[in-house]
Amino acid sequence: MKEIDIKDLNKYVDPLATEHDPAIVMVSDENETNGMTIGWAGFGVLWKKLMATVYIHKLRYSKHIFDNAKYYAICYMKPEHKDVVKYFGTVSGKDEDKIKNCGLEVVYDLAPYFKDARAVVICRIMGQSDFDINHVDEGVKNWYQLEGVHSQYYGEIVKILVD
């Protein structure tokens, strides 16, 4: 993979359209590595830094790893990996080793990522917060009535790699 400037990312993927460019977020702390399919991500500027924000629900197995990690990687997958994307979105890392079982090679460079991804955005975690159920739109509240809220992990973009 080669490193590119963020301004060229949209030549490879549309970071604002995960339904067209499916992504798996990968994370590792000193004890565990896991990944999960994401449907939401945000890109922008925060604290004068280029940022990517991911949203992890409090019930997801990856949440405790995010809470102890320093970096994460958003891996935009190739169309031929749609089964891997589905697998990472339906199977929990608490039940099986998804990294081992997915059939793709994982590389570590600050954060784990798939060697065969189309594009990888590596981020340094700079902060985390939870949605406040009392300050979300009424239509959004229905998402959180039974199972709690998402946590937002704010990551400074430190490297972008493409195939």
C-alpha cells in the first residue's frame, strides 16, 4: 500500500458514503485486536486537526478495546470482500476470533488494518464522548430506548494508505 494525502482520499473512496464504500474499523489495545463493520463515520476538522470520528455502540464487544486503545484504522474494503464486511457486522469478537477466521491478512502500523483494503485511514484517538439521550432529535431517541447510546471516538488522521 502507498501513503497519500487526505485531499486525495476521495479519488479512492467516498468517506461520506459507507453504504457504497463499506468499511470495517480495526482497533487494538495491548491485549486484544478486533474489528467491526461501521455504517457511520464523520470527517472534518477539530482542534485544528484533520479528524475522523467513529461511533461505537456501548454493547459492542469492540467498545472495551476502543476504551484502552491509542489508534484505530478505518478500512474501506473492496467489492470482492463483501462477505468479510458482512461477517464483521454479524459476528461478535467475544464469540470467535474474527481476525483469524476472516481469511484476510492483517498488518499492524500504529493500528491493525487489512492488507487487501482499498483504502485505510489510520487515526490517533484524541477523545471520546457519549451521546446524551436528552439532547438528541426525537426521531433518533428511538434508536436508544432499550440498549443505550453510542460513544464517539475522535481520531486525528495520521496516515492514509491506498491499494
